[in-house]
Amino acid sequence: MSGLIKTTVYLTESDYERLKAIARRQNRAAAELVRDAVADYARRRAPRVKPKSLGAGRSGRGDLSEKAEDLLEGMGR
């Protein structure tokens, strides 16, 4: 369990009892369930990382799609 940081979380009595019951049924520690739940929540809420290649081929022209045929005229001959 290296790399873990101890923290305190306040739960309502009913949530705590439900957590303990789930932990007993799964034969796991309540703390393990809390860690899993926090990790899952953090993964879902983390900002998505955009690929570094996104926009790498950007031409800087706003009219490229409209003028593609004109711009490519004469190429490949």
C-alpha cells in the first residue's frame, strides 16, 4: 500500500452502514471501495487530453475546403 495518503471523509451514518455491508459482501475493506470509487470518479471527470498531432496539418487558411480544387489544379501532371 505504498504511495497512499491518509485522508478523512465524513459520511452519513446510513451511507457508512451501506458501505460496510457492501464491503462485507465483497470480502473487501471499506477503504478499498472508497479508493475505487474516487479513482473512477476522477477518471470520468478528468479533462480529456487531446492528441499532440491535432491541428498539425493546419493550413491557416479559412477557405481551404472551398478552394481545394483551384489550389490543387495542375498538381500531379
